[in-house]
Amino acid sequence: MPVTRQQFDSGMTYAAYKAQMTRNLEQVEQNEKDLELDPKAVQALRSLPKPVNVMALAEDWCGDVVANLPVLGKLAAESDGKLNVRVHLRDQEPGSQIMDQYLNQGQFKSIPTFVFLDDNFNELGVWIERPASVTKLREEKRLAMYAQHPEFGDPGKPIAELPEDIRTRVQQASAALRAETKPFSNAEVVRELTAIAVGSAAKQPA
């Protein structure tokens, strides 16, 4: 069952979503400030023949939402109205109902999920969680981190099983890894979201 106009219109604007956040707002706003948009991507969005509606599913506790929803928000802000974004909380209706239609690999409720829709709310494209290129790079760096620090133990085991002092070091190293790969991640998210929006223009009736 596709996203309906009523469901879309009942969503929050990006600003309203931020206003209701109970955690991670400071990090979201910092991510916005740190984000450098590709001028070519911005121009491509501004040149879209018609606006594109984007339904976002999110929750403020999710690291990928904190990292990637600001990218969509800033792209929309710079698009001269060509990206019309509404946000639903994944774990509340109608967000949970919509989420069931867009499970990652058919089973995971991964967020953020962005559903691109035309003005008749026909689906134009879907983007889920983060770029595969980012997942691959971070996993390579994570395994290298463990190889450099044998005291971290088996990279396949939950860090909750580690002694507290080692767990703290792993968390700090992991945070540093995410910070190191943030520019690459942002650029990939911008590239992929812009590609979906621009590609969707060909699917919309004139």
C-alpha cells in the first residue's frame, strides 16, 4: 500500500521534527553546520522541473538518523522548494505502518528511510539507512582498528562483554572512526539523494 497524501501531509516539517527531539538535537545541528554541500548537487535540485515529496522515517535516538537526516534537511533548505520533506516517527502511527512497507532486506526496520514521491504520491525511489560505500569503509576501518589493538578482543563479539576500561576505549576509538569518515559519508549521502531526486524527474509526468 503506497504512502497516501493524507499520511504525507500529517508528517512534521524538518524544523518541527527538530523542535520535538528529546535527545541528540545539539549533534544534529552540529552535523548541519559541518555539512558542506556540493554546489553542483544544489544546482541540480534547484533545476528539477517539479518538486519532489520526500517522506522520512526517523527517531532521535538513532545514530544514522542523527548523521543523515540533517543532510536531507539541508538539501531541502537549499533546493528552492524542490524537495518537500515531511518526517514521521518510525515507532508511532502512521510511521510504523509506513515502515512495514519499506523493511531493509525485507526484515529490518532500518532508519532513516526516505521515500521519494511525485505530486500524485507515486513512489519514485527509496533510500535506506546509509550508503553501502560508507558501511563498507567503516567496517574495513573497524577491523583494522581491532587488528591494531589485540586487547580489544574479537571484533565479532558484542562490546558489552568487554571489561569496562576496554569497552570505553573501544567506544572512543569507534567514535573517532565515525568522525574520520564523516566527510566521506556526507558526500556519499548527498550524491545518492541527489541522484534519486534527479533521476525521479524522468519518471514524473510532464
